[in-house]
Amino acid sequence: MISKINDKIEFVKEQRFDFERAAELQESVWEGGKSPVQPLLLSCHLDEDELSDFPIFDLKEIHYDREKMFADQFRLMMSAVHGGAEAVPSVRANMGCGIFPTLFGIEQELFEDKMPWVQEHLSKEELAMMGPEDIEIGDEFRTGLDHMEYMAERLEGTGCLVYPMDLQGPFDIAHLVYGDAIFYDLYDDPRFVHHLLELACHAIFVGMDECFKRIRNCNKRIAHYNELVLPRSVGGIKTSEDTATLLSKAHIEEFVVPYLIKVLSHFGGGYVHYCGQNPYLFEAVMNLGEVKGINLGNPEMHDMEYVLRRCADTGKIYYGGIPQKDEVTEDYFTRYLRASKTGDRSVLLMSYRCEKQDRQMILDAWDRACRVLMEP
């Protein structure tokens, strides 16, 4: 059944120029220009007939098998292909959010029905003795890099992209490596926490540099999440700051912001993701020039019109989905495009999913809603 993917690759190649155009339109938004078309990152669910063309593997068996990993990612990628709008199809070595912590020498536990997770942690004594020279590419990370190389080879000439393995922010990585004891040492031993965060930053630099070597044309653009593209002019990376939502304002200022600045400055910028809600973290992100955009994992927990207005005021891009209430789709699109409007442009890269039979209806509603951007 894996052989059927070869036919799909040929089908995708025929659309490579559409994907290039979509990438350029997204890049125009990131770079502050007036895009001739406001991008909609539309994906369509695969129907049952097409799903039957793809093999289904559990998460444990794909982890070390490059063909199965590629097949799994390719199936997911086809949803963006079928969107037919401005989502740029992409795949990654889906190695779990603990993949960068493996550079510290720890191992993730694998499961058939859920993503890998870090169960073991290093002790304070072990981490205190570590220096940057101890951060190394291990076997599991190297496996992910091999997956990326294989995917890039298979997708050559398609216009589809390979994006980096799951990058958490410095504080998230420190939490995964050390465990919940980090919350006590924010008070009891802040000097140690700063040491650990420096190591986390170094792990990010080492790991991302290796990822970039496996990404075609990475000096031009970096893809994310089977729809998004960032130009390297705004850095191109994503960091996740989920653990930071649990911290106080003072701890965010001391233990999150400086290291987020350090990482994003190293790469020339990027966007920040986090799940949950923390008003102090949101304001910190909004106030950092190195942060070029934001993605919220739980937009339902936020006043999204306010979020979009703040993004418009600060020149940051909001990327992601927004919950649709019981409202007409055109009205829904119009409301958020208006909130994200700055001058004659929008800072919204809307992610939206629908059934294939509803695709044209959604595109028409988006096109009509975009007229709000022409209003004075």
C-alpha cells in the first residue's frame, strides 16, 4: 500500500507552482506588505475512499521507521493539498516534544496510542555538572534527522516542504529535562535554573542547526504544521512556551523573557506558541520585538478580537484557528478580519478546516469577507 504514495507524489507535483504562490503570499503578510490576496490556510479532511489509499500505523511503529513515518505524514499533508487555497503542504519527523531534551542524554518513552513523552529526568547534581560541551546529538535525534533527509528526497520537486522537529522553548525544555522540581528551584536555587536555561538554549542552537541542514532552501523560508510558511527575514522558527503559562509575572520576566530573546535573536526572530492562558505571558510576548507572531493552542480561552487588535497594534501576525460560534461563516470571517486590520492589510493568517464538499463555499465566504480590508 505504501507504493500508492508514489502516484500521489506525481499528483502533488502538478500543483507545485500553486504551493510556491501560496508561500509567497504568506511571506508578504509576515514581511508587512500588502498581499494581493489575503491568505487562507485551508485544509480539507480526506474522505473515506482516499483514506483507504493510505496505510495506518500506530505512533510507536513509525518512530524509527522512515518509510512509515513518511507515509503517516504524507497522509496528513494531503489535507492541505486538497485545501486548494494558501496552506503550504509540509511534513516533519514527528518525534515528540521531548526530542530536543534527548540532547541532554535522556530518552523518551514510546506509546502506540499517544505521542512520545519524557518520563525520566536528570537530577540536579547531574545537570549542575553539565556544560555546553555535554549537549550532543544522540541516536534518537539522529533518527529524526535521517527521517527529515528521507522526506526531503521523496518530496523533491513537489513544492511540499519539510519542517523542523518539535521545538519547545528554553523553559519548556528545562522543565522536561529536570521535571517539576524546577518550580521549587525558582525560589530555592534560581542560579541553578539559570544554568539549566543556558543549557536549554544551547540545545536549541545545536539541534536547530542540524535540522536546517536537512531542509531544502532553508535560507529562504521555513514551514510549520502543514500549512504555515515563515520567510527567513523574520527568523523562521517556532518556540513553545506552554510551561510558562504556569508562572508568575516576576518569574516570566526573570526566567522566560531573557531566554526567549536569546533564542529568537540567534535566529533573527520567530513566532511563539502556547496552550492555556496567562495575561502576563501574553503581554510579554506582545512587547518583544523579536517575536514576529503568536499562535494560541487554546484560542477559546481568549477574547480573540482583543488578541487580534493587539497584534494589529504591535505589528505581529496571529496564526491559527479561531473557534467559530453559531454564526454565518462569512460573518465569522469578517469579524476577525476587521479586528486584525491595520491600514489596508490584515495580520491574520487564519487556519480553517472543512469537508471537501464545502470547500468552494468556504472560499467564496472568505473572498467576500476580505472586502472589509478595502474599507477606509
